[in-house]
Amino acid sequence: MLPKPHVLLAMKLNSAPRRDKEHKLIKDIADIYALSWYSDEPLAQLKSQLYSIFSKEKTGEVIRSFTKQDINNVSSLLGIPPQELSRVITELI
């Protein structure tokens, strides 16, 4: 059995601020994007479930802590425009 998308999302949001290696942070951001964009759950439902275990305030803090360089690195890795990546991730706030 796999964890539900909102649980994985909470785990990634919880671990991202404490990453001491850049490549791990970049992977976390990529995972946050993928879980948000490709989950079978509608975004509103995913957010509601996420907020039940990881607060909206903390979600916003974490996402706002991602630098422009972090977003550009993930964008390059995934082959998507940085604006699109940023748009999808900020939908969680």
C-alpha cells in the first residue's frame, strides 16, 4: 500500500526546509510539484486533506521559502517553464 498523496505532500513540505543538500531540496520541490499536478485528487480536496495534517500557514511558509534559483533548478530538471512550476506549487497556499 502506498501513502495517500496528501500524506506524501505533507512529508515533503515538512522535510524541505531542513534539507542540507541542495539536490535533496530540489527533489522535494519536484515531488511537491508532481504530487500537486498529477494527483488523481482534485486540488481543492488535496489541499483540504493536506491542511488536516499540515497547516495552511506552514505550507505557505515552506513554499515561500523556495528561492527563484530553487525554482529554476527544478524547472530545468523537469523541463517545464519556471512560471508554470511556481504557479502549480503556489496553488497549495
